[in-house]
Amino acid sequence: MNSSAMSPRGVPTLTEVLVEAELGPEAEPGLPPLAQAPNLPDTDLVAEPTLAPAREDPAVVEARVIQHVLVDLQRQVDLMLEYRLREALSPVLARVCDTLIRESRTELASTLRDVVARAVAQELARQRAR
């Protein structure tokens, strides 16, 4: 079987494309653009697969690793600092609150005694004035 007999008209066969690629795109201007492949430089035709990750610059990789380490370290430092501050400040704040409540009660009791004493003195003064 002849492959050109099975090919539809106007569609080049693989051998025609390869021959024209070797000759250059100017060889036959009447062919479709797919057949007119540009001359490729003589390079290794084995390319890296497109799904494989591209190799990155070691400096970029190092910078990324440093960034991740610093972010993780910052999170751990924040958690530890918060824990230690709560642990250290809890007893201090409890004592401060106790002192504040005690002093507030003392001051409130003193103020209340003064107010009651004035009210009683005013009422006694009114009773004597009658």
C-alpha cells in the first residue's frame, strides 16, 4: 500500500515534511504551513519532559528554604513568647488585681463613711433648726 494513495489531497506525508524541513521552508511555497517546518539548529533532540520540574537556581532554592524556616521559627517564637508571658504575668496580674480590689474597697468604704457622716450631720442640723 502506498501511503500517498491513502493521504487526502493537500495533506503532506511524513516523508514530504521531513524532506522539506531539510531543504528549508522556501522549498515549496504552495504547501500548508505545517509542512513548512523551520530549519532547526543542530541540537540534542532529547528534551526534558514538560512535566518534570525545571531546575532552579540554587540561590533561589536556598532563599526559599531560608524564608520557610524563618516563617516557621517566627510562628514558634510567637507561640512560645505568648505562653511564657501568660505564665509569668498570671501571678503578677492576680496580685495586682487583688491589691486593686482591696484598695478600692478601702477607698469606697472611706468615701461612703464620709458621705453618710455628712448626711447625718446635715439632718441633725435641720432637726436643731426647727
